Amino acid sequence: MDPSVPDGRLLESVLVIEKARASGAPGYSYVPMTQPAGLTEMSAGLQTGVVADSYTFGDPSVWAVVEFSAEPTGTCEGIRSGGDAGRCVRQGAVETGRPGTGFENVTVYFTDSGGVRSVSSESPQIAVAGKFWATVEFVPIDEAGWFSDLLSRARSAPKI
């Protein structure tokens, strides 16, 4: 699989996520019920007390950072006050979250490599993506058929 090709990068990132989860990493415990439009790559990260999964989409690339936490974070307040770069699109409870897992709250914000220039605009891409991320249901990863399909494709793709 060629990671320089957008589809190849996505499939490669799914394999990295699978490997990390097999070793006990908490990233991508919950994912959107449906695949985000224009998805090109996914990566996991940790911040203090927060699991931060990111989804890269669109052209130019925009990152949707999805924070899962036991308590609400101050990320959106930081963005609104100008202390953090980005655009907050969601903050609230995870409807399917299981108490005590650390995944009771979700915050979603957009960022890009150039700061807030493209994510602060009302481009059609950002508007559609904002509506998706603001309303999509998050489900445990094993309940997301789109992720299972990507994983199956990644496992069967020719390796280069």
C-alpha cells in the first residue's frame, strides 16, 4: 500500500490504530457512527487526562480533533477566548459513553496547519463538516461498520 496516495494514507493509519489498540492504547475507543466525508488520515494522541483522536479531511487539509474525557475540558472556552487556535464545533456528553471509562464527555474542534485561516471561514467544506461533527453519534469502535470495512481493506491491500 502506498502511503503517499490519500486512500493509502487512510488505510495505513487504520492499521497503525489497530496495532496501538491491540497493545492497550485508549485512542479510537469511540468513533463516529458513519465515516466522515473526505477522510484521508486518522491518528491518535494523548493529552493530560484526555484521549485526543484526530481525523484529517478535505483539501486543503483540516483536522477534526476529538477529545474524550471524564470531565468537560476547557478547550472550547480557550478557542472562544482566543487563547487556542481552532474552531470549536462540539462540546457535551457522549450519548453512548459508559460511566467510569473516561469517555463520558466529547469535545470536537477543527484546526489546520496554517492556524485558523481555513477553519474559521464559512467555506462549504467547513460548514458541512461542522454540521457532521456537531451532530454525529459516537459509538464504540467495534460498532462502526465503516471502520471495520477500512480495516478489512487495509489488511488485504498489497504491501509495498
